[in-house]
Amino acid sequence: MRPNPPPFLFSTGRTIRALRAQVEAAAGGAFARPFRAGAVAVAWAPHGFVAGTLRRLGRPVLTVAPGPVLSPYDTPATGMASLRLALDGMPMGGAAVGTALAERLASLRLHGRNRFPAEAGTGSGGAALILLDAAAPRAETRAFVAGVLARHPDTDFVAAGPEGCGGLEPASRLRVLREAVDPWAACARAARVFVSDAASACTARLAGAAVIEAGPPSDLDAAYGAGLHWFDPWTRAPIGREECLDKVAWLRAQFRDNDRPTVLVGISRWKRPALDAFTTGPFGPPVHAMAAEEAVRRAPPGARVLAWATRMPERLESLCAEAGLPLWRVEDGFLRSVGLGASLQPGASIVVDDSGIYYDPRRDSRLARILKTAAFPPDLVARAGALRRLVVARRLTKYNVGLADASAWPTDRRIVLVPGQVEDDASVRHGSPVVRSNRALLAAARARNPGAFLLYKPHPDVEAGFRPGRIPEAEALALADRIVGGLSIVDLLDRAHHVETMTSLAGFEALIRGLTVAVHGRPFYSGWGLTEDLAPGADRGRRLALDELVAGTLLLYPLYLDPVAMKPCSAEQLLDRLAQERDATAPSALALSRRTLLAMRARYAVLNPIVRALRARRGVGPGAQDAPPAVRTPDKADPA
């Protein structure tokens, strides 16, 4: 008989507070004051100090523990895919399991936190294997291993675990595998498997091994049914067990894509949490470096080097080539955040490029290769079309800042939008060979559209005073009919007919909204038959449909991160988060408070020149981008 859920709960620690929403959803009660009548204490870990103390005091206690299947990114702070609840030792809730679950588990090969490399652990082949429970305290693990050795004095053992064997020392009949092993592979190769928990027993049996348990025999229901509650790994909402297993398997695949150690170069501290989440894998979190020599020196065997493209040290490419280290460039993706990068708002998407970078047309980037050579099957194009319509319907862009505009515009003239850019941006310096400044762009747009109602929108970073490219107001109004600084790009595109740009992403955002676009430079979206291309050498030699361009640009090239859960996610999931955050943020020209804006202007005016000078002395900065990197053959083993 399973216990009735208590109506009120109270937290006993930081971990439970972090899991509050999930515990409330699973237990069916609400958190209240500790001394409210009928309130039950909630404690993390059934054998922990708090739970034990409460039992000795005769108080009822609801214990919460990790479930048997978690994503590699799960923590109490970011949300857990499964939790096990018990009230005074009795499982609370949970659904009975069926025979289909065994087949599903064996197919997906999920276990524990799923941080182990696939097929790791072949060193246990043929031996008696002690499979450790990664969630057990070290003292408990050592006692379990000692008991196994004592009960089988004539047997040699190998001890291994899905997260290694930290704290366990080899003995005369015990070999210890320090590295994490794939428990499915290890159990399939072992003669017998000794376990201390129900989930390990199930994994070993489903892998075909003979299982010897430390306690009473357990079954699939004990491991995956009684007291188990399943959640969406991103939103923490309760979901069904099978749906949860599929989502965890997807996250594990993203984790395993980082299949080698990673060195990150030129990543500012405020960007590191997001970049760490993107690049952490079975070999652990990335190593950070700022200088080229430091990056190469700290690279473990088999590592890859990922450098922020605009802050890549000048000597990094040559030193990586000498050391045989694959070098990739990293930059923000095209659906980024609610707020500017210049205001230190972390990005929720990146691109990782093994041959160039999308905004530098001097050589093909990985995006250019995708758009030139990829096959776009109907299901991918259909998904891209649905994503494009969702972006438009939710009124999302890269930065999602700006005010609405309700002013009257002429109804008898063509409305032409001219988006300004940061003039020292690499895409302008290298991708716009003729029109190279905002003043020149505005003049060209007026010459090409003499009777149009011309709108000039300064770039948000320029408008905020962070970056160069400002046109004095009188000069701008001599060419444009109106300056629309601080306004939402979506509002402007909704009312414009045509866009004239050098290389701005606003051109791509206009294309997906059905506007005509004239391009004076060579951005990634030009040359495919979708834009009016005015720069020399713009043709790419292939014609693409709009949703094929969207598929390559928004689905095949970038990586996405849920900025709340800090876990990799799909493009569609990120749209949900950006829309929620944008809708919860008061509209403003830059999504910044006045105090923050003044602080950022001071930083860019005073501190940044000092920082740039120090970086230049170490060879870090835009100088590394002024010459095109030497062409190399991509390493096909490198992850995308």
C-alpha cells in the first residue's frame, strides 16, 4: 500500500529548494512554513544526515533521491529528469512497468547520469565485474566492495562504474578501472556482475549477464516503477516515462558529440557558462586559455581547439597545425538572446566552424559548404518552413530588442529600410568590398531608390555608443527620410517593402518575412538567387529555395542552448524560451536599464582600450582575422 501525499511540505536544505517545483508536482503538496500543522519535512537522500535525524526525532520525512535515468546535464539547479520519492520509507507514487520498458531500455542503453562514453569499458571482458552505483556515498561503495571480496575469496574482480571509481583503491584480487565505463558494454563482456542497486541489476540482466545482488533480488518495477516520477529535462514539467527516456537519449547524443577533450580560446568569463554547456562531454568540461601558446600547451592528447573567431590569437592557427590539433572557430548564432552581446547578455546559440566563419566570404565556411553541397530532404525542408513561420509569428530576431513604432508612414511611397552596421565588424571589412561604411550605404540606397521613403536604423551597438559607425544626425537626414533608432527591427520589417544592406543579418530576417533585399556586400544569404546581389563575385553557383536556406542556416549549422535549463536544445525549444523572456521584459531600445547603459558606455570608453592593448601584447584580437587562414583539409572525425 502506498502512502497518501501530505498536503503541506517544508524544505530542509538548498537542494530541495532548488527542486521545489518538481517535488510539489510529484508529491501533490505545497511547500509551507516549517512549523505549520501537518507539514512534512522533505530531505535529500534517504540515507543522509537530515533524513536520519528527522527519523530519530519521530518526525515524518519525505525523502527525494535521483532517479535511475538522468541526462548528462541534470543537476538540482538545472532540473532532474527523474526523481524517486518515499514517505517514511514507502515509495510515493510511480507507475507500474510493462515488458515494453525492458526492450526500450536495452535499445536506448540508458543508465544513471549517462555521462560515460559509448562502448567504454572493454577492459572488464570475461572477468567478474563489480558494477558501482555512481549515486552511492563513497563509504557505502567501499563497504559493498569489501563485502563482495570477503564473500568470494577465490575470485578475481574488476571494479568499474559509469562515472569511474573515485576513492576506490586496487587490492590483491581487485583491479580498478579509473575511467568511466559504459555499463551496458561492460556487463555484456563480463562473466558475472555484482551490484548493490536495482538499476544496475536491471542493466546487467538486460545486457545478458549473470547478476549477483548485495540485497534481496530486485526487478524492473523496483528500479523504474515504484516511487519514480519523470520530468521534462528542460521545463521540469511532469511527463510520461517513455517520453522522458527519449528526451534523455537526445541530450546524451548532444553530450557524446563532444567526443574529445576541448580547449576554448578567447572566451570572456561572462560567456563561459554557456560555452561550457555547449562543449562539455564524456571527457569532462573544456579547458580555457587566452593565448595561443597556453592553449597548445594545455591541450590534452586527442584534443580539439575552439577559438572565438574575433578574438583568436594570431599564432594560434600555425601552432595548432604544428601540434596536429584540429582548430575550429566559434561565433554567436542567428537566434541569440533578449539583449545585446555588447551588453554582456550571454548567447543561447553558437556556430562551430572547421574551415572559416560565416561572415568572412574570403573562403568557404562550413555554412557555405552546407548550402553549396547539402541535400535538403523534404522532411528537413518542411521542418525549416515550420520554423521560419514560427520565427515570424512570434516576432523573433537575433537580439529581440527595440520599441514598437506607431508613427504614421506614407502610404503612397515605397518604404525602404537601411540597417546600419558596426563599421569595424569583420563582415563589413572583409565582406563589403565597395560600400564599406554606413554613410556610403545610405547614399547608395538613396541613389537606387530616389522616390522611396527611406528609413535608417543605426545598429544597436553603435546607437548605444559601444562600437564605431555613427552618422551625425544632420548627415543621415540629408539622405534618409527618418532615423528609426531604438525601434524593433520586427516592427520595421512588418511595415517596410524592401531592405538595402551591406552584410547585415537584417537582410536574412527580411528574406524570411517575404521582403525583397538588395545586398551591397557578400553575406552568407546572398548569391543563392534569393537576393539582388550588387557586390562583385557574389554568385555561389547554386540556386536555393528560401526554406533550404533556412534549413542550412538555422537547423544544420548552429547549436542551441536553453538559457534557463542550461542544456542543449532544439531551435524550436529556444524559440519558446526567447519568446517567454522577451514578453517578460519591458520593451526598451536596448533591453538595458539606464544605469546599465551608462556603466556599459563607461566600460567601452575607458576599460576596453586598456584590455585591447593588453590582448594585443599577447597576440589576441582582430588582427588574427585580417589575413585569411591557410586552407586545410577538414578532419572528418571532428564533430560538427
